[in-house]
Amino acid sequence: MIKSLSNNFKKNKEIVLAAIENEPFAIGHADKKYLKNKEVAKVALKKNIHVYLILDSKLINDKEIMTLVGLNKKKGEK
């Protein structure tokens, strides 16, 4: 959906969020700044945790993001 839109639409946060609601991986076709945007990333991750794989490196090391996808658990935790 978002892939075919003009760059102006890909930079619009509301349009990106609406696209992510339907298809979480739309974040990868939006403006690259959204791969660094924690708020937008969280919306996408709540829909599909595999979006984690395409996020900016700063976000994939963020404790809150790691908790959201279940990657910062200590040994013995479920």
C-alpha cells in the first residue's frame, strides 16, 4: 500500500501509522526516519514482532523495544 505512494505521503506520520495498522512491514517502505522512530516502531511491533529485524540499530538495542519483542529476559524467565 505505502510502497506505491509518493515520498510526501511516505513522510506523513499519520499515513505511515495507518499503513502500519494494516501491514506492519509497511514501516520498511515509509521514510527511513520511521525505522528510527520509537513510537512508530512500537505500533508496528505490536502488530508483528518480526518488524524488529528491519529497525534501525539504535532501536534494536533499546531496552523498551527489546522488552516488547521478548529479547531482554534473564535466564530462567518466561
